[in-house]
Amino acid sequence: MNAKKHVFSLFTLRCLLVGLITFMFSAHAMAASHPNMYLNQAEIDAIKSKVHGNVEPWKSAYDEVISAADAALNQSLLSVTFTTVEGGNTSSRYFTESPYCGWPDGCRDGQINPNADRDDYTSAIKLGSSVRDLGLAYAFTGQAKYANKAIDFIRAWSLDSTTRMRPIPGSRIETYITMPGYFYGADLIWNYEGWDSAEKEGFRSWVKAMGDYFYERGEGRNNFANWRIVMLASAGALLDESRYLIHAESEWKRILKFQVKGAGSVDAGELGQESGRTRGLHYSLYAINAMIQGAEILRHQNNVNLYEYIDPDTRGSLELALDWVTPYAINPDSWPDEQITTITQNDSMALFELAYSHYQKPSYLDVINRWGRPMYEIRTMGFNTLTHGNSFELSVTATPPSITTQPESVTVTEGEDASFSIAVIGSAPL
């Protein structure tokens, strides 16, 4: 009996492929996408073009990121169990409350407590920066070595039963300023095919346990509250947890009422919770840094625009706070009150990369020029001159997929496989 021949219609195949790709793209648009915390793939691709073209300041900032990531490749694994803190169960010990406020005569505003430099806290700082740097290097190079090392850190810190951190922490502010960088790095490697799905799901559960813990614990009105928003927003972006994201937006707006004096006040824009302190300029920049990071994360989630939000009662806004602090960021000596520490670029000056990127105000660029690029956000974002020095035109809207090379018709014997190939362009993932 002669074998039957089947001719696949090119027209029919095209219809099926276009329909399938359209469905895939639509489904992707409705689901969580990664990376999408501080950067999405369209932004990464636009920045890559600057780096590949040796355009400054992106090329120099990129070199700094790769150098930091290469150093992280040689960083030993980190764990809260590798500490010298006395007492407690080493498998679950985490940041203790007392060192944050442990001066013999009680807390003194602005004073730095030397006892706070504990092994568990310094390890968390290294963890956040290392995983973030590795994630950025993977996002911009695609090299598996960076993603694999980041996964090693995640496994030791969050998953391994002998070394993992119990995700119910003690000290709040220490958690808020170290975990977002950790989550940022994980977001950047989320689509890496070499990440075991079971381990990824275990990490998701770990992050959610922490998110749920802090979701239930409000933090008042000062910088603690600002940084809690960054932690919840970053966890929400990583997990696609709308509950965290909605709460973070609500809290961002609530705190603005107390933080930023409105346009009708004598000192419009002044941060009422921070500016009168013995390190008032440092803490004002510190709080605004968290405000703008929260706004940037939420910008990538459901197109929330807090950059332009104005409180209906106080008329306070992020821009008003930025305008108020900018002259002091350019000239810290002009701050009206005596300060007990010297201001440096590490005092959150990198927030002006985000500020200038959005508002394009020359005064914000003056701050950047005053302190020099590449700007480095020490707590969470790293060299954000690379990621947010985007004064170039950049569309953050994903490009729909389209077929550039059509498949060809093929005739095969019944029972055999028929293979087709196409070329497609569009914003990843397709």
C-alpha cells in the first residue's frame, strides 16, 4: 500500500502561527513578567545599545557593574548562621533588635552604634549587593556564570536547612534596606533556564513569608515607613503579589502627608519627620531615596505614576521634596542646622539619577555633576547610572511579536515529523 502524502498549507500554517504567537503575547501581558522591578526588558535592550556603542556614561557604568559582578563570583557564600552573635538557634537567628538602639545611655539621634556592625547584618548587606550585581551582569551579558552564582547565594541564604535565614526577621530597618537588592537580583535572573523550578518555588515561598510578616506591621511616618514600602513593593514585583503592591502604593500616599510639607507652608517640601535631626540632611536624602525607589518599582507595576502624585490635602509631592533638598545636595554646607557627620555621594545622592531621568530638571543634573558619575546607590540599586541614567528617549512599551521569515511548505510521509522554522522579532520573552 502506498504511503499517504500530506501537504501542509502555507496559508493555514501562517494563520495558526500568528494566532498562537498573538495568544502567547497576550497571555504574557496579563501575567507577571521578569525582569520588571526597576527595569524591564525593553529598557535593558535600550541600555545595551548605548553600552555596545561605547556611549557615556553608560559604558563606564557598565564596566563598573561587570567588575563588581566578577568580584561577587569570588565572594564566599553568606548566611546568618555564619555569625558570632551570642545565643539563639543558629539555624533561625536573624537580625536582633537591640544593637540598633544599644547605647548605654539610650538612643541618641544620628549617632551610629558601633555594635550594629554584626556579622549577620554585614552578611545581609553583602548578600543584597552581590546578588544584585550578579543579576545585572546576567541581564546585560546573558552569561550563565553570573546567574548560577546568584542561585548559589539564594540557596544558602533562603533554602538550605542548615544555613538558611528564618524569614521572620527581628530588626526592621536592617531588613528593609538589605532585602530589596536581593529581590532585585532574583528578578533579573528569574527567566534563567538553569534555575531549578523546585528551588525557585521554594524561594517564592520564603519571600512570601517575609512579605506577609511585614505586610501586617505598619511603621509610622519616618524613614522606616519609606523603606518598608520599598521592601514590600520589591517583594510584590518579584512575586506578582497584588496585595503587597496595592498596600505599598496606599502607604506611599499616606506617608507623603506626614513627610512632605505642602506648597502653602513656609518651608515647602521640607521633610517634617527628618529635617530637624542631628543628621537631618542625611536622613532627608535617605527618606527621599526610598520614596523615589518605591515610585520607580510601582511605575513598572500597572503603570502607577507616583512621580506626578500630589496629595489632595497638603499639596505635598515627591517633586516638591526633591526641589527642596536639591540646593543642599549641591552644597551640603548650606544646610541650616549643625550636622554631626560629613555628607558624601553615598548619602543617597544616586537618587538624582532617577529624579533627572523622569523630570529632566537641570538642577537635578547639577547634583549629578556635583558628585560625579557613575552614581552608586549603596543600599539597593547599585550603579544606577547604568540602569537609570536614561536621559535618552526610551520607550518602556513592549514591542508586539511579528514574523520576519515565514516557514516554507513541506511534504512528508504519513507518520513522519514535519519541521518548520520561522524568525520572529519583538520584546522578550516571546
